[in-house]
Amino acid sequence: MAFGPHLLLATLEGLVTAAVLALTALGLSLVFGVMRIVNVAHGEFFMLGAVLAWAVATTLGAHPAIGFVAALVVAPLVVGAIALLSERLVLRRLNYDPEATIVATIGLLYIIQQLALSLYGPEARPVTPPFNYRVLLPWFGYSGYKLSIIAASGLLLVATWLVLTRTKIGLVMRATQYDREMAQAFAIPVERVYAGVFALGAMLAAFAAVLIVPISQAHYLMGQDPLLLSFIVVIIGGLGSLRGTVLAALIIGLSDGIVSMFFSPTLAKLIATLVVAMVLVFRPQGLFGTVAR
């Protein structure tokens, strides 16, 4: 293929990566922005979503589309319930102390990882895509399912934005983010808000994992890269900023797809690291973050 087809293919692959990364990083950004804690176990919630997607699809044994839709509903709900239980039993008892929660979520990371290894096994297992339709483009055919990942991610991002900006739930979350003590003074149940945000963040990661696992494979160690890339996106975009998360995910996803296609994946990782370093030096709050008062 000539330059044009290669560029189009790299852009499409980058958009798929960006779509999944935006959902995963948004969950981390919400937890980081509202609760002011670093959830090191966020990548394991992503992994749980993929593993549960495989389990649901395999257990049903029905048409791939039925198994996928069931996984898309069941996996985020189960992961959200696990996150809610973790928040109540661990984070709340630590009073959401930033340093203590880092250690606690590291422990949670290893617990979830080892449970997955024990119950699921070390094998990487595929999930059948719900459909295999190919879209004919000017130079080649492209997976219709991959395009549906971009569309589904976009719809969920818009839905999340509407919840955060147009509903009472979003108003309560933003009030808690800006000033916890003032929110408590106005009788806002801060602990319930934190529990809901922690569960929502985990559910977004699980949803992203269910979307990506049909073109990837479920594995008990698959949460490491999404965690690292999500931190990069949050640093570049700014804490709690939805538009910053989306823009940063697009930057990382497209640069990874295009640079990896024409040069090497290693150079793509170096560019992402360089961008993070520049943001930390020249704009520590991120592209759309606010300076802490």
C-alpha cells in the first residue's frame, strides 16, 4: 500500500485505541478528581471486565452477539459491585487518606490479580466478536466491529458528560469535588458520593475492556498497560476534566497508531513519555485542569 492507505489504516487503529483509552482513563480521572485518591487497582478492574466478558460469553454458549450483549451488561455491573465493596471495606476505613489509599489499592491490585490467576488461569482466551462485517473503504476493507467500538465509546462519553453537567447527580459530584467540607455542610452524603464515583470509575474501565476483548484476548495481566496509559492521559488532560481526557486519549491513541505504523511502537511510547514530561514542566495541572487553590 502507498502512503495514503497506510495513514488511513494507522488513523483508524489509533482511533480505536483512543476510544478504549478514553473510557478507561475517564474512570481513573473521575476517581482522582472527585475523591483525590490514586486508584492503582484501576487496571485490574479493566482486566476483570475482560475476564468476566469471556466467562459470560462462554457460559451462555449462545450466538456471539447474545453473549457479547450479556457481557456488556453483566461485566460492568459485577465489577462495579466489587469496586463498591472495596470502597466500603477498605478506602472508607482509611478515611480516603491519599498516602494510605495508594498502599491499599496496590494490595487490592495483587489480590484481584492473584484471584484471577487462581480462578481463571494463566491462559489468554479470546472472545468471539458479535459480528464480522467489514466496511469497504477506498483502499481496503476495515472491521465493522472496530468502528462500532469508536461509536459505542463516543456514545458513552456523551452520556457521561450529560450526567455530569445536566443532572443533579452530576451537580452533587462536582460540588463534592470542589469542596468536600462545604458539601458536607450542605448535607450532601459525601461517603455515598465517593462510593458511587469509585464504582462508576471501575464500571467505565470494565465497559472498555468488554469492547476491546473481541479484538484482543482476556488475560490476568492485561490491566498493566491500560493503567499506565490512563495515568498518562489523566496527567496530560487534567484531573476530572472530561474534554481533557478525551483530547489526551486522542493524542496518545493517534500518535501510537501513526508512529507505530511508520516508525516503531517504541518511538510512540517515547513520544508519549516526552509529552507527559513537557506537560508536567510547563502546565502541571494538565491541558484543561485547574490550579489547586
